[in-house]
Amino acid sequence: MAQGQGDYRILHEADLRAYLAGLPDLKELLGGEPASWAITEVGDGNLNLVFIVKGARGGIAVKQALPYVRLVGESWPLPLSRAHYEYLALSRQAQLAPGLVPAVLHHNEDLALTAMELLEPHIIMRKGLVAATRYPRFVDDITTFMARTLFFTSDLALTAAEKKEAIAAFAGNHALCKITEDLIFTDPYRVAEQNRWTAPYLDGLAASLRDDMDLHVAVSRLKLKFMASPEALIHGDLHTGSIMVTDSQTRVIDPEFAFYGPMGFDVGAVLANLLMAFFASAGHERAPGERAAFEAWVLETVEQVWNQFARKFLDLWRAAAAGDAYPPSLFPGEKGAARLETERQAYMQRLFTDVVGFAAAKIIRRIFGLAHNIDFELIEPPKRRAVSEARAVGLARAMMVETGAFPSIADVIGAAQKLRDWMPELSG
Amino acid sequence: MAQGQGDYRILHEADLRAYLAGLPDLKELLGGEPASWAITEVGDGNLNLVFIVKGARGGIAVKQALPYVRLVGESWPLPLSRAHYEYLALSRQAQLAPGLVPAVLHHNEDLALTAMELLEPHIIMRKGLVAATRYPRFVDDITTFMARTLFFTSDLALTAAEKKEAIAAFAGNHALCKITEDLIFTDPYRVAEQNRWTAPYLDGLAASLRDDMDLHVAVSRLKLKFMASPEALIHGDLHTGSIMVTDSQTRVIDPEFAFYGPMGFDVGAVLANLLMAFFASAGHERAPGERAAFEAWVLETVEQVWNQFARKFLDLWRAAAAGDAYPPSLFPGEKGAARLETERQAYMQRLFTDVVGFAAAKIIRRIFGLAHNIDFELIEPPKRRAVSEARAVGLARAMMVETGAFPSIADVIGAAQKLRDWMPELSG
């Protein structure tokens, strides 16, 4: 991974063309004369520049971090170092979950730039969900990704020394963590300039959330867990906009929020975004029941994501425990094995409690915070959107405050089904 | 804090004399000609060299780390870097709890050497407890030390960014953490060469602990919490041998095990060592009831250590919260303040649960692990010692496995009182 000689500069098309032309491996991969390469800036995320570069032979994706939040502008600076943490995380994920992240072709820390395998014809999963597309590979792939990246970076797989060094290696990515701390765990629950929601219909719900002290305690506990529970190397932003899919492939992208945090945050993110796809679906149907099969698939996927994740994680624990936690020597013989197995189940139950809470937080932030998602945003008219959003918030509030009422994934799904056709009272 | 020029070497008396003579501030403090200084090696701890140096004007204590565990020898290497972490921790503790740690006068990272204020006429608290001495300042001082060092290094006082940087700054001290992980949370529960206990009388109890799978699950959960819950900068070895006292002063020494870990580990260590002093006391009495007033003071101290710690920690939280956890903006007005106060109490209750578990682990390791303490060791004959130890283990086992049966410090004290005259069945 070559380091650039110069300082950081934002690369415009011509700069990028010249830069790539100077990298023999990429030049070869792209093929043809550099002047013939088609370069398009396609970034639709919140933070970075993303270029698609296509040559006579092949294509690549190039991501460059900007020194500020793209969505907001230069008034919100953000360290370029996030590109390096993203590179570190991508490299680790590629080792642990091969084939489930884009291959890294080149990284330049000074330029905050990474060139990656071009994912084609993959699309952002969220777009597919809005179009009611089902993805048959998704459950197996995302649960493999999560089980392997989380297990192998946890105290179940690493020695305590390795774990502490790994935590320290990502400690500097705190500016990205702070975005999560503010935008997910704080702002949606108070008056904040950047909040928005489907007004005026959700004005009352927004006010009730700001006034709900039990909810504020619950989200504060989750925030503390996010800040001070370095259980594993988490992706940190694992929503359906960070997943690219085809019928036969799944790729997890954009781990720039990666750090050592609570595992439940990643699993909760996936479930939250599926649940939002479910609640949004009613808003997208042009005729009643039109998307029923899709919605059934989404809820089945919610169930399978947890169940298969738990099964794979437990299988790894049984087969590949090499960490300092739960030392095998303390659980000898049949009696020890049986007691440890009971504890493994209890561990997963505690993790599930975290998952339920974090999923709830991820839903609420998409409806009352800064960053919304197209699942809801594309529902028109706004009043109809507000109905879908209010249903999702109804579930999320219960999941966060009455977490004990959701001891299993079936309880989450049951509650979602009950809310499918619930007509909330709207403001305005 | 000057850095030495050369590499590490073990300083013998003559080397130390020459080294100190070259430090003008210390030379001035000691007074007189270097040749006249009285230098005595007094280290009775497990890891380091400790010299007392006295001159015509004053005295200092000099601590030098050895590249191995002193108690065991060169076969057990241990990084010299621990001296630097100790220096970092001492400096931070001195800022946060002034007057409660020895003043650092000089530190040389290359030599793994620190010169400190000579504590005179302080004695190691554990020795005083064996002699049934009561320390009227102890509760107030140790609770101030713990409340301030733990609160001000927690997410309640630091921003998430500051906290992550601080965690990273101590991550390299993992070799010291591993000693704790092995000797406290693992070895006493399995066959391990370094274990010892009062044989043959505790042979049966040792075997029953090795066979107790509920206990092994409980201690494994505590171990995981120790490894992966960087709540605050903890001392990491806060037993009564790390506390020096007079009637009017308390000084906490030897923070070389310091790292970001669970707060309950420090508080539990203090309580465990007081509880061991209580159970040992019966073994030291020459006539029944001779030490009753001391024992009553010890249990009163157990109660007050928790209660005053909790009160001071809560007072700091109410007055000095500047961290990213529990943002004040989420708890506005009277209603918010009341709900946050309820949550503060719940937070302390969760912390108390940790304290009970960690205290239990600290008791068991002193009876079945490598490092024992004079509270028990000085009881003769061994059979009498075993009786005191078995009582302590009876309490510890219950605290670790049935932690929920100890919702308050009064429950711990009540259980200890009930075991005061219990006659355990001994082996042999």
C-alpha cells in the first residue's frame, strides 16, 4: 500500500486520472490509455467522494474522504484519518469474512484515498428493498459477516493483550464515534437544529419523545454501552445503505465508523433497517397486499438474521475459542461442557437484549434525527409517510424502554406484525 | 521528569547513590554528602526493588521495576514498562486525589525507576489490621480516593474522545492485567502449579471450588468484565497492602496494575481485604472477644466504605458531570432531574453488583491462589488459619454465585457476622 508523497488535496477528475495513471497495477487493471478512462463521481453518501473509474479492461471504485461532512459542508469538519481506519477495518474484515467486502486495491493514507474492487452489477440494498426486491443470499451472507467479524475480534477469540492493542489501534477514530453518539443517542431526544421529521404529522410524536424520561434513560444507557463496551471490532454503520447486493452476492461497504464497540450495535443496525423496510412497505404499496410476499420475506429475514447469526456465532465459540474469556480449563469434562453451553446461551440472550435496544435507537434516529432513509422518504404524500414512520416508532419505543418484553426475535416480529395496520394519531 | 541516557540496568546500592547524587533536586532534598546517605532495600512486595534513602536533611523512597516477577524470579519475565504506567497513574491520581498518593519526585523511564516522597511513619495498613489497629481517617480518605479517581476518569466526567485516548494510553500495560486475569480469575478454580492453600485442611474445599461449575461461570463473567469494561482508570491492586496509613493519614501506593477497567474491581478489592481482616481476626485473638471492638470497627468500615464511596461518587456526578454519558440536555426541568436521580441510584446499584462479585474473587484468590496475605498467613496453627479462611470462602462463594442475595452492603455484613463463629468441616 503505497503512501503518497504530497499532502492531502481533494482530487478532481483530472487529478485522479493522473494519480491512477501513476499506479502500474491499477493502470494495468483498468487497461487502455488513461485519457480514455471514464471517471464519474457518484458519491451519494453523507461523507465522502466516490468515483467510478472504467477503462478498456476493467473498473474500480475510488473513495476519498473530505475534510468535512459532505452532507453538511465545511462548517462540520471531520478528520481525514477516518479513511485510514476504514482501510484498516476493510482489511481485517476481508481476512475474517472473505468475499463479503470489496477487495482493497490501493490505499494512500495522506490522500485519505482507497481504491477498491468495483461492485457491479450490485446495487445498494436499501434501494432494492424500496422496490420490494427479495435477496436470497442476504441472510446467509450478512450473518456470516457479522458472526465472523464480531467473534474473531472478541475476547472469545483474542488474548486480552491482543484485544487491548486492537482497541488502541482504533481509539483514534473517535470523531466518527462522536457522530453516532450525537446523532443516534442524543439529538433525536432533544431540541437540536439538525433534527427533522415529517412535519406537521409527527410534531406530537417528536414532542412526546423529547418529554419521555424513561426513553431518555434507556437511550443514555445504550449510549454509555456504545462508548464504553469494546466487545469487538464493529462496522459501526451497518445499515442497508452500507450493503451492496445482487441475487447471488452480498458486499458490506463503508466501515469508516469502525471501532471496538458493542456487538449488538451492528446486529441491531441490520434488524432496525429491515424493520424500517417492513414498515415502509405499506407506504409504498399501490394496491392493498401488493407487497405482502415481500413483507413476509422481510420479517422472515429479521428472524433468520438473528437466529443464523446466533447459531454461527455459537458454532465459532464451540469450535474456535482461543481467547482469554471463558477458559476451557474451567469447564472440564461433560459437566463442564454442559454448564459452559448453558452459559453460551445466556451470553447470547444478554447480547440479544443489547440488539433490541440498539435496533430501537437506529429506528428512532432515522425518523427524528438528521439522517433519514429513502425507505420512508420516498413515501408520498408526507401524511402517508408519517403513518409508516409512527408505526416504526411505536415498535422502537417499546423495544427501547420495555426491552424485557422482547425476550426473543419472535416477540419483535409479533409486535411488528401487530403494528402493520395500526392507525396512529397524527398531528396537524 | 528527566530521562536517563543509558539503557536499563538493575541499580545496586552504590549505583543508586551515584545516580541520585547526579540529580540536584534530590541531592538537595536528601542533604549532606552522598557518601553519608543511608540506603536500604526494603521491598517486600511481589515485583520490584524498593530503596529507602535517608540523608542529613530528608528521605525518599526509590522504586525500580525488575524485568521479572521478584516473587518468582527470572523464569517469569515482566515488562519494565509497568514502571512508566505506574508513574502515569500516580501522576493522574495525584491530580485527582491530592494528598492521598505519595508525591513523585523523579521518574526515569529507561531505568524503570521512580523516586517518591518517603512515607514516614506510615505503615502498610494490612500490618495494622493484623495488630487490630483502627484507622479513623481510613474511610474518609479511601472513599475520597476512589470516588475522585474513578469518577473523573469515567464517561461521566470525560468526553468520549478523551476517554478513548486515555484507554489507549494504558492499553500497553496488558502484561500486568494478565497477571490479574490468571491469578485472580482463573488459576484458583483449576489445578495450577502456583496455587497453594492451607493443606490438608482446605483440600476438600479447594476440590469443591474446582468442581463448582456455577462458580466457574460466575468468575468467568467477572473476568470478561475485567478484560472488556474500561469504565475508569482503576488502581488495579487496591488491597490493604497497597495502602499506607497513620492515625491521621492515608496514602495509596503501587498503582502499577493501573489501566482502564471496571470500577467495581477497586471498590471490591478494598471491601474484600477488610472482610478478610474480619475473618482473620478470630484467628488472631488470644482470648475470646479480645478483638471484638476491632471487628466491629472493620464491619462498620465495610459499610461506610461502600456508603461513603457511593455518596461521594453521586455528589460528584450531580455537581461535576462533564462527560458525554447521560447528557444533561436529555433530563431537563424538575421531571428530568428526578428521573436522572433515579437512574443514578440504579447505576450505583449495578456497580454494587460488580463490587460484590469482584470482592468475592479477591477473597478466593488469597486463599487458593499464588499470592496469600499475612491476615491469614500469620494465624497459627494452620488448622486455626483454615477455619478463618473457610469462613471467608463461604461468604465469597455466596457473593459470587448468589450475587442477587446481596442487594446492599448490609446484606454482606449480615452474612459475614453469621459466619464469624461458624465451624466449617475441614479435611485432613
